[in-house]
Amino acid sequence: MSNRSSIQFFEEKIQDLKSKGTYKELPVLQGANDAEILLNGKKVINLCSNNYLGLVNHPKVKKASIEAIEKYGVGASSARNIIANTDLYEKMESLLAEFKREEAVLVSQSGFNCNIGTIPAITEKGDLIISDELNHASIIDGIRLSKADKKIYDHLDMDSLEKILKENRKNYKKTLIITDSVFSMDGDIAPLPEIVELAKQYDAMTYVDDAHGTGILGEGGRGTVDYFGLNGQVDFTMGTLSKAIPVIGGYIAGSKAMKEWLLRNARPILFSTCIPPAAIGAVIKITELMMDSTEQVDKLWENTNYFKEKLSGLGFNIGNSKTPIIPVIIGEEDKAVDFSNKLLENRVLASSIIFPVVPRGTGRVRCIVTAEHTKEQLDKCIEVFTKVGKEMDIL
Ligand SMILES: *Cc1c(COP(=O)(O)O)cnc(C)c1O
């Protein structure tokens, strides 16, 4: 028993969530985050994982990971620039740079860490950061840590972006335009060619968070910058090693000079231990697999197109999705939670996403299709969506 005074504070906050109907129990996963999973003892089809290419449980990847442990041990035991800069780490970065068709890549501990470490290291007082209103939390926090000023433009709205540039550019030394490439709640894509064009016109730098683009868009999954043919034209392309590459870590791709600077200035690089050998071994193997064959990326798109056609054919509102992230927009918050719960009763796991993560009244269940789903599994999901949709008067 404890009589810490903080407990009452938490209990009230939790009670508040419960009374709003937005309290969610954490599911307990009993195995790998595959297309079908064991959840609280039940077999369930999984539409929640970011394991886009189905590589999280791949035998060759696991073998590479184990081999890295055998040679390098289980942990890095140091920050990168003290004594954790292994040959394996450097191999991973040069392979990723080759894959991303960029001069250099710098890997840090996670995508979140990469954004909160990089943004304050590349901007300073007297600079301006211009950010899409729906950018990821890690970008928002990275901007908070920067001494630069910030302005927010309307989601994907180039007129709104240009207006800010026109009115403010002359008042600042450097200006950085920052955007997610693929937005994780809607699956829509930022108009990077227009953003790069505006950046040239107004002498601004560009920063693209490609967490949900790499492994999905572009040739063989090289990402959104490659998809638009903009290689070498975006100053900073951030990516994660935790989604389509389903391990752990984040990276920033760009110039060699950028890497030189960040290695000596990004605080998570300086003050936090780097990712373990097991992760590095797995990332190297996965990058090699992606460079050898586009089979997994092709399968991902085949499944995505199939599932989307079925959902919209039924009359579900899937918003402006252009990627394997498919929101099924329900509306009211408690209805979206209810919809997700009913799916799960029928052994389909699709997470409800509600205010404040998305705007009020746009509660949804978010589906993520992977390369690993079979036609049978997707058909089963469609059957359950139809049943629950009718039960709840959504269809
Ligand atoms: C997931 C995500 C991140 C964070 O990446 P992690 O490697 O999971 O820390 C950053 N940005 C976006 C857009 C993301 O979706």
C-alpha cells in the first residue's frame, strides 16, 4: 500500500477519461506483431501493426540479429561518439544512405529521438520553423526544444504556407519548412514537389518526416522523396527503423556536412546510448532484402488496393488515404471506440483513434494493411466490417 499524494491526481484524471468514454485498456500481445496475433489468449487478425512489409518475424532477419549479438554482445554500452561507433554501425548507415539515394545517413535511437534531436540542432534563435498543422508529436516537441520561432500552416495547404513565407521570410536568418510525408492518422501525402518549389523560391530549407513513406512509397520502398523524384533536393529526410523496417531506431538522411554537424551537436547522439547490435544486424539484413527485391513492397500495394476497394465499395468513408494507412471514419468518439470493440469481439483488431489525436467528430478506426496479410484474412476482415457496420447503422 502506498499513500503517495500523486495517486489522487492520477485517479481523478483516469476517471475523467472513463466518464468521457475515451479510456482504453491496453491489449496484451502474446507473440510477434504478425498479420495474425495471439491477443489475450485469442487469435485475432491484426490491422494495427506498422510491420508494413511483414519482416518483423522473418527468419533471415532474426538470424542476422542473433549473429550480431554473438559478435558484439547485447548492448552498445556507450554513446555513439564515446566508444560505440562500431564497423557494424557504419555499415548500416552507408547501406541506408545507398538505399535512400542520399549522400549520408545518421542513425539515432528512435524516430522520435531523431526529430527532437535534429530540429533544435539545425535551427537557432533568429530562425523560423514553418510546420504543417497535423505534423507528428515528435516534430512538435522538436520545435518546442528549438530556439527558433514557429508558425503553423493549414494541413497540406500551399497557399497558407506561401502566405507565411511571403510575410515572414525577410525577418529571419534561416527558415525551415517541416512536414510529415505520409500523415499517420489519415494516410494522405504532403505535396512535396510544391513544398520544394516554394522553398527554392523563398530560400528556405526543407525537412520531411518519412516514417510512413519509407518501405512503402518510391522505387522498392525508397520513400516519398524518391516517389516524387526529389532525391538530393530535400535538405533533411527523416525516417524510422521501427515501421516498414520493423526494428528500432531513427535516421536522418541528407548531406555529409549535415551528418558531421549532427554527430557533434544532436543531444540524443551525445547523451544517450545508441541502439544495440541485435537491432543493427537486423536493419542491415532488412535493407539488403529491400534492395534485392521489390516483392514485399509490391505485395503491400496489392493488399492495400484490394482492401481499400472493398471498404469504399461497401460505403465506408476512408477519407483521403493514398497509402496502406486506411482510416474508416465513424464520427463521434464513443461510436468509434464502440466500433473498434465490436470488431475485436469478432476477432479483428483495428484501433480506434479519437480526439485529441484527431479533430473532434472525426473518430475513426484506423486500419493498416501489410504485405503479410493473406486474401483470406482480408476477406474475413471485410465480412466483419460489414456485419458490425450494419449492426451499428453505419452502412
Ligand atoms: C512513428 C513516427 C515517429 C516516431 O518514430 P519511432 O521510431 O517510433 O520513435 C516519428 N514521426 C512519425 C510521422 C511517425 O509516424
